[in-house]
Amino acid sequence: MASETTTSTYTGAVNASLVQAFIQPALSESPGVALRMCREINLIGQKATAAKIATETPNWGSPNDDGAGVDTEFDATQGTALGNTAFSAGSYTCTPTEYGVAAGLTDNVSEDSVLDAGELLAFIQNRMLHILTLAWDDDYLALLVSLSNVVGVSGSDLTIAQMLAAQQGIRVRGALADGLAYILDNQQASDLESALIATSTSMASFAPSADRLIGYNPSVNNGMGADRMIMQFRGYPVVATGLTDTANAGADVVGACVVPSSPANDNAGSTTHVYAIKRLPTFEMQRQAKGRLWDLVMTSRIGFAEAVDGAGTSIVTDA
């Protein structure tokens, strides 16, 4: 074994002098974006190793085709038998993968810690869950760059017009949604806030535009809370994160406008992404007598996939 948690590595929690009986968590990204945005497919207890989801193939054209798919195809003539329309379906697959974090906690640490053994164990367990959910978010956000519909200009800051276009595109492509959500890289969030107070588009100068067309409303805590929601734009939440991917050799960052999971969005088939979960976060302990330590392990099995490409718009702008 290597990298055990000992009194040397955890020296702040084990101290010869009197210290406060708590451990101050380190700063990090705030996890939870993936679970808030994606539709859940529960595979727990099932034999399937992946979720194969059937998707209807449209036989009546596509959204915004100026009626080309139904202009004459479904016209009927009195006394003439109708021809059959072949209903068909394709599919996509969402495959759970395994995540895990482990620690070896020596007896000395639990014996000498400023926290009692139960409190120390609870702290480590909570941080393990924090780590796993961060890893989930990172893999989910990597899907944003795969959306085929893109707004933004490489090397240029995010603009208000691009934010509007990201939402408008989802409507034009036919999604039915009771709400949308923007997921922005921290740099994009900063660019947007700067654009909103710029002279040419300031809410002071164009209050009706900001209030009605843009639908801007800052969140109560301006993104300082756990959900990292910095504002509403067009009435939809805007979430900032530092876990998004880069593009164009690191010159740009990738955010998106998506249709998040909700009962209405799921029933309409418009939710942009899904996750399939096979194993909930599971915490286990095992005694290693020779090492005078406990193995602490937390694992899960979960996977993410794009469900409806047209129900999302990738936002690629300057890093």
C-alpha cells in the first residue's frame, strides 16, 4: 500500500497543542450540476449493464422546414385508400462506468485526532462523496462540446446576442420545454456580467430590454450559493462552474444552453442529457491488522449520455 493517511499527512488534525475540534474543508468547485440537469435512468438491481433508449424516427419532416414534411405527404383524396406511414425508431445507449476513491487511515490518526473517531470518519466519508460528485460533473460537462448546434466566436468574449441565440435555436429546433438552463464556464459568466453593464447594453440605458427581452435578474446571492446560480437570463437559471472543458487548443471554453430534467421536459422527450445509475455511492471499511489501519472506500457506477441533440446549444467563446 502507499499514500496512507497518517499523523504526518494529517498533521493539522493531530496536534500536540490544543486545537479546535473541527476540520475546515478546502475550497473546491460546487458539485451537483449533472444530477440537476440530467434525466435519471435507474438500473440499480437490474441485470442490464447499460440503458438502451428507443428514439422515435420522425416521418413528417423536421422542425423549421417550412412545412416541407407535411405539405402534400398527408393529403387525402375522397374514395382513395391511404398509404401506410412506417413508424420506426432508433436508439442510443447510456453506459454506467465505475468511480471510486480510497484511503488508508492509520490507527494513530483516529487515536490522536482532534475529532473523535466517529466524527473523523464522517468527515472523510462526506469528502469522498464530494469527490465522486465532482468527478460525475466533470464527465457530464465534457458532453457539452459534443452538441452539434453551436453559438459563439472562437477567441471572442461571450455576448448577449449569443445567449439569446442559444435559447432561440432550441425553440426553432422543436423542443417543448417548461424551462431551460444555461451552464457557463466561469470566464463566460464574467464576460456576460460585463456585457450586461457595458455602456452599449447597460440595463440603466435599456431597462425595458433588460427586463423584458433579456429577462435578466440577478440571483439572491449572485452565485455564491451551492447551486452557483449567478442570475436568470430570459427567466432561466444561469449556472457558473470551473469544470467545463476547453476547445480549439485551449483558446476557448465550452458552456451550453440545455433543457434540464423535469416531469414536463422528460414527458415531451426534450431533456438534453440523461444519466444511468447502476450503483449508488457506497461506503465500505475493511480492517488491515498488519498495517494497523482501516481501508476506507467509496464507489459508484453512473454514466452520462446526450439524449436529444437538438435540445441543446453549445456555447464556445474565448477562455
